[in-house]
Amino acid sequence: MRSKGIRMVLLLSFALLIASPVSLTTDVPRDSTTTITVDAGYEYEDARGTTPAKGDLNHDGVVTQADAAIALQMAARGEYSEDADVSGDSMVTSLDALLILQTTIAGCRIVVNEYEVEVADTIRIPIRVEGGVDVGSLDLNIAFDPTLLSAKSAQDGAFDSTVINLEADSGVVKVIAFQATNPGLNGNFTVAEIAFEALGVGASTLDLEIVTLTDSSPHANHLDHSISNGTVTICQT
């Protein structure tokens, strides 16, 4: 009950702040090694100092509802921390607090949708992340029925670098994607798009297997997540 109450207070607070986010500034350069103390007991340093997981504002090694509350307080007071700026927009607002809270409730989701096509059709199927926070790398497999679908081509998504191994007849496509130079990805975005040809009548599941999913910190912290598999139903022309 206590956890549910905290969550409700946070969500109500977001509703009050979301319409008028506060733009936050600091006189210390973003690449400075100087520690910025924004609240008693909380210090934030850049990658040349301490590098906690994105959103871990009390530096206890995990991202919790307490961190979302800290981010909300920072937004209300006009304070800035790179660790709290999970949206990457150089501000700390109620959006950042909401993104942090979202990860504590269920983590992000990796999603493939449901499709209906006809034999011989080519269908482009995106693999998407919903509710991501500071996503730095993702290694996944997507399995399908090779008697019904053939993987023909692939297109990169939002990550800096993506490697896609089609192996059309194997029934599995492997996708390895990561951020090379840019910050971790946030919100909803496409990991990759796979083009399949429908070979025959039937239904093929699109089963996701997440090998690794990490944030963009040097420690490559594991990110909690859930999976939503898809299906392609193929009808006679």
C-alpha cells in the first residue's frame, strides 16, 4: 500500500508540473569535472568522476521511486543534474521524473506487432522499444517460422551502430545495436526494421529473445524490461 501511495503522489505531482516544465541552467560547463551539489546529500559528477546509472539520483546502485521523487523536486526548484536529465534535453523537468518512475514500475518494453498479409507479400516489421530510459545497447534475436516467412532485408533504427544478421533460412534474425558516441536513447524508438516475404498460408509467431539490454554508462548496467511478441498471419491471395 505504501508503494502504491508513493506512486500516486508522484503521478499527481507530474500532472501539476507537466504543463509548465522548468528550463534549468548552471554556470558549470557540461564537460566540467566539477561536482555540482544540488541538494544536501546528493552530488553529481560527470564521466571523469563518479558515473552512476542514469536516473540513480541518490547513488544507491538502483533506480527507484525515490529517485523519481528527487527528480521531481529538482524540476520544481530549477536545479540541474546530468544524471537526472534522462530525456537528454539539457533540462530537468517532470518528464524526466516520469521516465524514471516508468522504469521502476515495469522497465521498458521491446515490442513487435501483429500483422495480416497475403502470400507473396513483403512486409516490413519494426522492432520497437517503448518507455526506454538511457538505453545504451541491445542484443536480441527474433525467431520466426522459415517455412512461412523469409527474411529479405533489414534497416537500422535509432542506435548509432547496428549489426543485423539475417540468415534468411535459419528462422532467426540477430540484431546487435548500441550507442557509440551519442547519449543513451529515451522514450519510444525503433531498434531495426526487418522485411519479410510471406511464403505460404499459416501463422508465424515473431518471438523475441533479449540477450542483453544495458544503459549507456561505463558499467553497462542491466535494464529491466518486458517483451511483447508478434504474429504474422498469412492468407491466400
